[in-house]
Amino acid sequence: MRQPIGVIDSGVGGLTVARELMRQLPKEKFIYLGDTQRCPYGPRPKEQVKRYTWQMVHYLLEKDIKMLIVACNTATAYTLQELQSTLSIPVIGVIEPGARAAIKSSQNKQIGVIGTEGTISSEAYPRTLKAIDHSISVDGLACPPFVPMIENGILSGNEAEKIVAETLQPLKNKNEMDTLILGCTHYPLIKHLVQTEMGPAIQVISSGEETAREASLILAYHGLLEQGNILPTHEFYTTGNMEKFRNIANRWFEAPIQILERVNLDTKQSSAN
Amino acid sequence: MRQPIGVIDSGVGGLTVARELMRQLPKEKFIYLGDTQRCPYGPRPKEQVKRYTWQMVHYLLEKDIKMLIVACNTATAYTLQELQSTLSIPVIGVIEPGARAAIKSSQNKQIGVIGTEGTISSEAYPRTLKAIDHSISVDGLACPPFVPMIENGILSGNEAEKIVAETLQPLKNKNEMDTLILGCTHYPLIKHLVQTEMGPAIQVISSGEETAREASLILAYHGLLEQGNILPTHEFYTTGNMEKFRNIANRWFEAPIQILERVNLDTKQSSAN
């Protein structure tokens, strides 16, 4: 019996992580749950984010997942440790993989991070980086225009280039960084624009790619890699508008997504308790 | 009490892995053991490689290591699974990290691997790659001139360029690969030459960098990361000639190595058993 891997996110951003998971682990079946109804998590109080995240986790645990990917920076920052110490399955977040990849990549230990206001002000990336190497210098920059731009499908062209250039300006003047972490799951969709703006000398790290890479290691490490060669059919669940979710997913994935259902986590929780 | 991380290799090649481990995990203390007396392992029978590897492992276990890095492709291919299922500490080899990094990097699923005769003929890399994604196509090439060239300190200049160009020629004519794994721990020292020869479109993967990255994840995953900020003093042990070992190590590391001792694993094993 093939056991799926669960992927949770506050909305659609985690789809970039799911896409990389499916690319790097093509034998694995993934179940994605996006809490689009209550998105974004960034501005919400910590306890609320924890409660919402646990609702998603309970929903996926009933689907017998063998591993959980927290594909959301806010949920990772607030719940990862608790999930890891509570659940009996491996749990992976999106912050540490990007941080470790940046440490590997950076030769001069000057690392930049861009993300939402919440992620940058949480200092989650500097804390993770400095826990491994306290001599690393980190420059963070919140980029509020990026998420709405990306969700509106503006991924190239003059307008996108102008927004990216203007938003990244403070970072370009700041230091001699050689590595930049895309600390938001939406940003890989404009990686090419960020790379062009920052120049070829900067290594741009995409959290989705790095999270998938680490998921692959942890699966192998626990002997949980899927052995069969039957192509999986992934499942997608959203708490919000299905059409909006489908439109964005189909724009971001190479093949149209097949199974998509709407779920109500609040009701589910009340009936379960 | 700071617990060290053990690194074993058949000789000096694993020093490139140790160097990356020290760079990416600067708080950790490493103990390196190179079996230079009985190097290379490649041409030896499997059972002998296993016995030699276990002798090294027993030596390091007495030094209370918290993790073991098998920084040798041959020893990884022959002993990794057994070590992982026998030892109570995490064990990491050098083959899977390079393979996973290549899967992350490759967009067209055409991956090349270069290594010693033994590593290439063992098919360890194709097997690991295809276990994760059976649609990946792998071209392997044994490069026998590289190890003696590197151990003789020929790392740049006309002679080195000529040897690299001639040796890699069969690979260049073969397919449209976009990623090349350096499947031998010596090769990172000539990564620049390989990159130049293969061209900028090819992503060259260094097993040392990737092994250190995965060691970092596994330490964090098990809560084993060193918390203190006291700079560690690493220890090096060799079964062979100390001066030769020191010369190569000092050429490869930025700072001269401090503690170096010669050990006799055969005697040790007889007295222990």
C-alpha cells in the first residue's frame, strides 16, 4: 500500500514546494492541503496559527500520511518544533532547508533573505543560520508587493521587472552578500526576475527545491521511499474557493491537477472533538 | 561535553569532505581517520573492505562520536546499509548526497558521474539515482588519471588541463547531460578544471559539499547540533605515513592541521577481540 506524503500551507504558495517535491520524488504520492479560506497566516497571532495548523495536520493524519511537509514559512516558524516532537512521522519545514543550502552556497558568509513582513520580522532565518554558524551576517528585507503580484499572475514583463527592481533596491545597496534566500514559497515563481535584478554573482536559493531535497533524504534515511514504479495521482484540498485554487494551481503546474476537493476544517474539528 | 563527529576514509580523499564539514558546521569537532596504509580500497574484495571499514568504525566509536561520515565511495557502497542498521548513531555516506543534489539540479534528467574504476563499475550512483527516479538517464565515466594527478599536487596549469580534457572527452560526446556528479572525494580539488572543460551549462556537483549539507540536516533532525561557540580543535589519524598525510592535508586545508597521530588498526582489532 502506497502511503502518501502530506503537504500543508496557509494557501497556494506551498504549491511551489509541492511542485518541486513531485519533480524530485516522482514515485511519491502527495496530498496538498491549502487553508486558502483563512490565508494569510502571517498577520495572525501565534496561538491561532498553531490551532489552524493542527487542524490541517489532523485532517492529513487521517489520510495515513508517512511524512508531513510544512510548506509555509509562518506555520514552520510557529509549529515545526511542536509537530516534530509530537508526531510519530517525520516533519519537515521550509526554513531550515533554505538556511542549510545558503550555508553550503555562501563563500563569504554574507547572506540575504527576502520574505513577507511576518517572516522577516520573526527573524527565523537569521536565528537558524546563526545557530549553525554565528559568524554569518544576514540581511533581511520584507517584500510586501511580491505575493499579490504573483497571485495576480504577473510573473514577467515590464511591470513585474519594475516592481522587483524597486523592492529589492535596499538590499542591493547593503552589503557584499553572495547568496540570497527566497524566504517565501511564492517567490520561486519570480526567481528569474530576482536573479536578473541581483546579478549573476548572487546564488539565489529557492526554499521549495531545498525542502524537496531534504524530504528525499529523510525518506531514504527512514527507509520510507516508495518502491513501486506506478505513477501516483496527487490529491489537492482547499478550505476556500475551488476555482481560484484550481486556476492558480494549473498555472503553476505543468499538467492540470486532477483530484481537488473543498474541506471545512472548523466543522471537521468540532465533529471530531 | 562536546561530542565529536567521526569521518572515515580509505586515505586522504575524504579530507575534501572533512573540509566542507568544517566549513558548513564550524561549531562541530571532527575526528578524521584515513586508512592510508591500506589505500586504495577500490580494488579490494568486498569482505576485506567491510572488515577494514569496521576496524575504523570501532576505533572512532571508542572516541564517543555522535555521528559517522563514511567519506569514501567504496566503503559507502559496501558498508553503508550495514553500518546504518547496526550502529545507534546516525551514519551518512557520500553517494546519496551527490545523487540527491543532482536530482535537484537536473532539469532534463540526464546526469553524468565520474569516479574511480571501482565506483563507476559498482553502478552505485545509477542505482541510487534510479531508485528515486527511474526515468533518469546516467552516463558514467571512470577517470583513472585524476587521483594520482591530484595526490601529486597537480591541480592547475597546462598539464592538469590537458589530462582533464583528454579524460573527459568520451563524456562530452555522449549526451545532453546538464549535471555532472564528482563521484570521487578527490575530484572537488579539480572542480574548476572539470567545470571549464564541461562548460558553464553543466552543473558540477561536489560530493563533499552535499555530504556536509546532509550531515547538517541529520544533526539538526536528531537535536545533535553543537550549542556552544567554542572553536573546536579537530583530530586527524592515519594508518600510514604521517608526513605524507600532513603534507597533503596542509595543502588542502586553509589552516595547518594540529593534532595528527598514527594508529595501527590491525593490532587494535586483535587486542580488542
